[in-house]
Amino acid sequence: MTFSQTAARGPGRRLLLAGIAAGAIARPAVLRAQANPIRIGEINSYTAQPAFLGPYRNGWLLAQEQVNAAGGIGGRPLETVFRDDAGRPEDAVRLAGELLNAERVALLAGGYLSHVGLALADFARQNRRLYAASEPLTDALVWSKGNRYTFRLRPSTYMQAAMLVEEAAKLPAKRWATVAPNYEYGQSAVKWFRELLKEKRPDVEFVGEQFPALGRIDAGSTVQALERMKPEGIFNVTFSTDLLNFVRQGNTRGLFDGRSVVSMLSGEPEYLEPLGEECPDGWIVTGYPRDDLDNPTHTALRDAYRAKFGDLPRCGSIVGYDTVQAIAAMLRKAASTETEAMVDAFKGIRYQTGYGTGEVEFRALDHQATLGAFVGRTKLEGRRGRMVDWRYADGASYLPGPEQVRAWRPQE
Amino acid sequence: MEALAVQALNGLASASSLFLVASGLTVIFGVSRIVNFAHGSLYMLGAYLAWTFVSHGPLAELGGFWGFWGGVLLAALAVGALGAVLEMTVLRRIYHAPELFQLLATFALVLVVQDVALLLWGADDKFGPRAPLLRGSVEILGLRFPRYELFLIAVGPVVLGLLWLLFHRTRFGILLRAATQDREMVSALGVDQRLLFTAVFFLGAALAGLGGALQLPREAVTLHMDMAIIVEAFVVVVIGGLGSLPGAFLAALLIGELHAFGILVFPRITLVLVFLVMAVVLVLRPHGLLGRAPGAPPAGEQSPPLPRPLPRGLALAAAGALAGLLLAAPFLGDYPLILLADFAVFILFAASLHFIMGPGGMASFGHAAYFGAGAYAAALLLRHLAAPMEAGLLLAPFAAGLVGLLFGWFCVRLSGVYAAMLTLAFAQIAWSVAFQWVEVTGGDNGILGVWPSEWARGRLAFFYLSVLLCGAGVLLLRRAIFAPFGLALRAQRDSPLRAEAIGIDGFRIRWLAFAYAAAFAGLAGALFAFGKGSVFPTYLGIPRSVDALLMVLLGGVQTVSGPILGAIAYAGLQEQLARLTELWRLLLGLVILALVLFFPRGLAGALAHWHDGRRERRA
């Protein structure tokens, strides 16, 4: 387990290179011109966020391998050039220039942190090149800062908050407190949760908020400060290390006893696995019930992933996998690597998600995919947590309507 | 009321953890004068090693009390041993390099440790087991409080007490205190300094390792622990007064309680609160709470040589290379042009920092504040007033210069590491303004759409523009170094008393130099903003300040062309290595280490030295 991630990464890339090399040698010269690959430039914060982006890249490579094994796009294989922005938007923009000009990629993809995603989106708009954003969650990417050349796959902050509000509104809790990392993602998650919950339940009140610095939570004090507000419900947006520390202190100090907790993303294996036996019971979360999601598509993906990388997929793996599937579907429709043709093809494109829950559409209206998430409750079983009572929340049902979107999104 | 009392206990627990790390740092600095940037990495290693010992291997099988506490102690000792090894293999070789140069070596170690930890332990956060006998919580004033935190509260004072005994009741401790006050005297009395220094590193590193290991039942072990703790530990050490253990303890208490109560009153500004307090403390007490002003430098201390221009042959070669580059630019691809424009910006940025570090003799850990001020000035003008690029580039240096005047007025009164840390405090305050003032600055999502005017949008045009402006900036900085102003600046650096005696107003000279450098950093920042099309708070972040510092140190502080070489070497290496391999941090760290060991005068210093040597042989 300890070494698996890095070990898996090496062979993945080597296999890819070997595959390309073998392909180039084996094919007769006549076919070689036709089989020149379609190159995708992928930029992500690999060294800054290795825990999330390792599995993401594995999912990406798995999908690419499958697409290529099925004959690629009109006979041309997909090929990806990965770059590490180290979590700095200015580096991401420089690398975008490098990928387009030196590596001659047809389109850009990737992004994990919201500000990196926004920087790449603005670069795409300025240079009129396609950018397929995979992970960034910020609403601005498709709404207030949306542009013709940017498409986003993952369900956004607004969508995830809306899914949780639906469940939170059913709870008896009236006094709510919020805890969120102090940056745009945390702030807008809290904003949407408050607004949407107030709409559904005018009787609730928000009694306080905590905004610990991202990655630097002072968990004991934060838990104590929340305890002091005497809330009946807690809305949590912290994730990663902050979540682990928050949960451990909260468990020890009994913060969660007799309180409802609603929590963004915490049902993803990325967070449940490191939590181990600290996993709290009965939190309402969005996530990915990997081990119990048994439908033919997902089971096949899970098995293929395990066979290739010796590990189980995580939520990021599905995002990586889906991004490639969506790009492949778009390329098939566009039948060209001209940016404008690809942009037109991307609008309204449908592909089958690796979750196995059916088709996902990239809305022509705002370039947001209707990929959903799973909403359920956490439960500690043995020494690890899992999601129970879950259902798939289709993203299409949690997006605002056309009029609202037009009001937010700049007209082109 | 009960809740407030418990909150105070939370603060005490954090303070204890912080003190363990800070005490190691302050002991190391006190004796060796090394600003140990890798201290956070040692802390992180302590936590990871403890995790391994406690949950894998023979101790884990033993389990129970000894399994856990044995693992924690073993981790601390292992980190101590590692610290001693680092001292013997790396730092010992560069004690005689210019001040702060060792910082470069310790930063390289940070990079190496980051990748090594990732390779050894994987990317996932690790949760350690809870401590035996200290699981669960006790009821205090009707609120549940973890037993382990109570234990931690006790650890701080106990360690302080033990250190006090060590320093006051043992021969080793007395020698350490003597070395803190006067290294040369101790060595003249026949004490083996090398052994002393190695022992100090062992002690400091073991304290850091213990601090990390003790976090195991409390916090997840992550790859970000090093950076999270190191800045805070520095703040504690500086607020307390460099080299002062009781000071560090007092400062840790202050910071711990500040965090605990700060989030009740201002839940959004926890991070900057610490820096605000540091700024206030340093402005009121320039040597920290319990620090002592260093005595006058020993009479025999050699003042560093004057910066001098490149030897003629090398200067001609450099000019030829530049001319060739300008002529060849139209035939280069787009990407090399983007890269070269970036290099031009970094050169100006590094040169501006060098101006205050080299001739000025003031280190700055927060030079990114002025880079960011220029970038934000240009971006805000564009966004709120629709001012074109030309106006932005024209006004950015003035905006950054004004910020430099404001911050500099406080900073240049201090000296050495205190001054550097005050610049860091101001940079962090500026950062948090950019980060928090969402309505104006866009917060962490930044300001987008900061693109150049139509005529400069092509890569080639923008490259020429960058070279023109950065070249002019570097020449103006250089001009100032050799002008009477620069001579006065160097005079007050080398001999403050004599300079004052001939009527040079040291404060005023330093203040103006600080603002002058800030203005050019601002120009670099504005150019960078237009090159990237967007501005983010990361432009004023600590990593960018550190980048500039590394470029200057790598190039050589006491040379004029150092920052140019250093910027090209550092940015170029990073760019090439990152494209080459996933493990670029490891490689970059090793390369920097090699450069530090082989070229202790920096790249330009080594070049000039080599040139001199050749000329002497010929003569």
C-alpha cells in the first residue's frame, strides 16, 4: 500500500511510452502517417496534491488505454503529455504555452485547484484554444467567468451544496453552524448552503461559522468554538488533512454526539480511507461508494483498474477516466482537431460515465457536465468507514435553469 | 466562561507543540547562526518515523505502552542522528560562506526531504494510533477535553526545564552558552567546535523530531507538515528573541493563545494574526521579547569586498550572447520566447532584491510583497479603471515603491534576521489583504484577463518589451550601485559608525534604497502579470519571496552580475527538471546542494574568482 501509488505511476507511464514506441515500429510506413496520435496536454498540481492526483492520472491512463485499444479516434490513438504546475497558476499558464507551442497538443485539460483552473480558462479564452477542466470546483469557471473555450466535468460547488441541502432540509435541526476552509471553495460552499437551505426551510437559523486556514486547521480550538455555538446541525466543508484533524478532535470532544452533520465530499474514498476507524457515523455526505456500486460498467472499470494498478480507484480516478471518455466522444463527433470544430462538438456532447449510471451531457448552455455524485450516510464498519443508504444524484437536477445561468454567465 | 477557560487550555496545548520545534530552531541558531530552513522537514520526518515505528515493525508488535512511547522516543533520536549527519556532511563545509548562504543549503534539504518522504511513505495522509493511557477525554468545567492535550500542556514546561538544566548545570551547556556569545573565544580556549556544533544539531533536530512524533495521536501526518510549521516556528523564535529559550517559550504561549482566541473573534484572519503580532512586537522591541542586541562586531571582522563589474572579457561575452539572443529571437519558437520573457522578469526581480541584500546589507524574506504590489497595481488599474497596459507598467513601479516606502520605514530600522522577518511579516500582511479583500482583489481566485495591449500580444513583441524594460531596470539598479548613493549605501553597511561620522544618514539611505528596490520589483511584477494574463495572491506568497532569495544567493551576494546568473540558473533548472521528471524537487535540491558545496561564493563569485586566478597565472 505504501509504495503502490508511486510504483503504479511509473509503469503507467512506461507502458504508455512503450506502447507508442512499439506502435511506431510495428506499423507499416503507409499507416504511420494516418496513425499519428492526437495529443492532449494535461496540467495538474501533481507534486502539490499527490494523494488526489495520482489516482486521477491512473484513471486517465486507463481510459486512454481503453480508447486506444478500441482503435483510437478514427484510427488515431490518444496521447497525453502530463505537466506539473506545483499548485501555482502562473506556472500552469507557462506550461499551457509550452504544451501548445512546443508539444503541439490539440487541447488542454486538467486543473485541480480552482485558481489554477480559472487561470487556464482565461488563457484558453485569450488564445482561443480548448480547455477541458476536470477537477476544479469553482462555480466561476462556468458561470461568472465562463467562456466559449472552457468546459468543466466535475459537479461544482453549487451542485454539491444543492445535493446536500435537499437532505439537510429533511432534518429536524434548526440551529446550524458551518465550518469551511478559508478560501473561495469553502466560502461559496457555505454561501450556497445557507441560501438554498433558507429557501427550503425559512425556519432555520445560522448561529455561527468557522473558517480555518486551508491545511492549517487548529482543530481543537475550532471544535471548541463550534461547541460553544450549541448548534443542532453542522455543515462541514473541510477536507483532506483538515478533515482528519477536525474529525479526530471532534470525536474525542464529543462534538458530533446528538448532532446532525452534513459534509461536502467526505464520502469519497480519498477521505474515508485515511480516516480509518475515526470515521464518524451517520454524516450525510456526497461521495463515491466504490465498493458497493455494482453495475456492469463500474464493476468492469474497478476490476480493470485493480488489475492495472494493484489498487482500487478513487473518486479522482473516475474524474480522470471520465475526462478522457468525454474528450474521446467529443473528438469522434468533431472528426477534427481544429479548436472551433472541437468547441462546437463539445457543446451538448454525451458520454457514458465510469460510474455506470448512464449518460452525462455537457450542457451547451454553460459548458457544465451533468455528472452527478452519490449522496448517502457514513458508517463505520469494522475498522473502516463506508457510505450506506446512498443514491446517485444526477447533476442535471441540481443545476440552475437557463434564465439564471444567462444572468450569471457573460454573453459571448 | 467555562468555554473560554477550555479554549485557553487548547491554546496551551498548541503552544507546547510549537515550543518543541521552536526551541530546537533557536538553539541551533544561537550557536551556529544558521537559519535552518530544514527544521520543518526534520519535524515532518519525526512524525513519519514515529508513525512507522508505532504501527510497523518490532515495536508495533510489542504494542501497548512501550510500543508507542518507545516509538516516539526512537523517532526523536533518529531525527537527531540525521541532524548530526547533515551537519557533518553539508553544513560544516559552508560555515565560512557569507551570512544566509547556509539558508540555501537548508532549503535544498527541504526539497530533497519532500520527495524522499513521498517516495518512502506515499501520498496519503497517515493517522497514528492514540496514545496508550491517554486516550479519550476528561470532563473539565462540564466540557470534554482530551487527556492527550493535557499531557502536551505539561510537556512544554518540562522540556523547557530540562533544557535549562542542560544549559546551566552541565559543562556541555556552559560551552554552548559560551559559543552562543562568542564563538571565536570558545575556540581559542581549546574547545573542539566541530563536536560542539554536531552536538547542537543533534539536540535541535531531536527536539524537532520529538515535536513531530508527539503530534501523532493528535494530528494526521502529511507531506505538508514541513511548510506549515517552519514559518510559524520562525515567528516564535523571532518574537521570543533569537537564541533565547525562555523567549521562545513565551512567544509560543502568545501565539498558541492568539490562535485559540483569535478564531472566536476573527474566524477569518487566523493566519495573518500571527504576523500582525510579530510586526507589532518587532516594531516595539527590535530584538524580540527577550532577545539581546548583538554586541558590536569583532574588530577584526573582515568587511565583504565591494561589488565590482564583471571582468572585461566576460562582460564582452555576455553582451555578445545578449545581442545574439535579440537577433535570433524572431527565429525562436513561441515557447522559448515565453520562457525568455519570464527569465527577464526573474532577473529584474532578483536584481532588485540583490540591491538591498548586497550593497544594502539587509536581507529580505518578503520581497514578493513588492513584486505582487506591482502586479496588483497593474491589474487593478486595468480592472477598475480600464487603464491600458502602458499605464499599468508606468504606474506599477510607483505603487510598489510607495508600498516599499511604507514597509521599509519600519523594516530598515532593524538588522539581520529580525529585519528579514519583519519584511516577511509585512509581505504576509500584504498577502492577506490580496487574499481576503475579495470585492477588490478577487480573493484567491485572483484577477483574470490582465492581457497586454494589442501591439504587445505577440510573443515576440512581448519578449522585446520584457527585455527592454527589465534591461533598463537592471541598468538603473547597477547605475545606482556605482553612484554616490550606492557608495553611501555600501559605506553604512560596512562601517555604520564611520559612515555616520562623515555625515551619511544611514536610516535615510537604507530606506530610500529599500523603496528603490521595491519599485523595480514592482515593475517585474507588472510585466509578469501581463505575461501570464492573471494575478493571484500567490504572487506575494512566501514561496515567491524564497525564490528571489535563492536566486540571489545562488548567483552570489557580493557580485553585481550574481542575480542575473542566479535567476537564469534557478528558473532554468526548475523548468528543465520539472519537464524531465516527476522527482524534480529531489533533483533540484541535489543540484543546489552541489552548487552550494562547490561554489560557496555563488555562481558569479566563482566565475570572477576563476577569472582572477587565470589572470594571475598569466601575469
